Amino acid sequence: MAAHDYHVGILGATGAVGQTFIRLLADHPWFTVAEVAASERSAGHSYREAANWLSGKPIPPAVSDLTVKPTRPDELDCDFVFSGLSSSVAGEVERAFAEAGDPVISNAKNYRMHEDVPLLLPEVNPDHSALIDKQDWGSDGFIVTNPN
């Protein structure tokens, strides 16, 4: 793996936020979308079959044929995950990933106001990433949120 070749998973990949993550990461120099995960209804299908793609551009070819997996840590093989999950399920699922040792970058509101979870705007408050060291999920995993 090159110095900046991170294999990432997208949780909630078939939804609008998950699709935005995929679109933004498609040609990123540091990240390769290696895993896509969504509901049990979508799991087992190719991403192309499972997603009602909302962008005007085609689904990125590198993602199109990926098999959608269930949103469970033991199902994904990646360096960290971006979560586009709905807040109705994000709390439990993101906690499971953090407890399994996975870094989670979340778009959901569930952990935004937790005192040890950074609400990170890298250009404004990069020092808030120090809060990661205060998290204790019983593993090396952590959760970082964005302001959406």
C-alpha cells in the first residue's frame, strides 16, 4: 500500500449521503472505495443493482460492481469507514465499528455533541482531533463527526 492509499468502506452506501461520499472519493488520490455496505435488503447485490443512483454522472466504475455488504464490522475489510447512515441506525452501527477497532468518520448527528467525539472542520479546528485519544471503545477504534 502506498503512503496515501487507504481502503475505505462506505456505510449507508446506497442512500443520498453514501452516494455523495462515493462521488467525492471516486478520483481521490488518497482513498480507494473498497467496500460498500447498506441494509440487509441491498446486501448481496452489486452496487449498480442496489443503488438508485442520484447523481447526473454515472456510478464510478470502480464501485459499480462491488458487492453490497451488511453494515457489520466483521463483513468489511478496510482501513476505516465513512458513515452516511441515517441517525435512526447510525448510533448502534457506528458504535459497533468503533468497538471493533475501526475508525469511523460520521455524517450522522448521533455522536456530534459527545464531549470526547470531535466535531471536526479540519480547516478551522484541527486541534479537536486530539479528542480521539480520549475515546474508549475498548479498542483502537474511534468516531469523528462533521457538522453536516
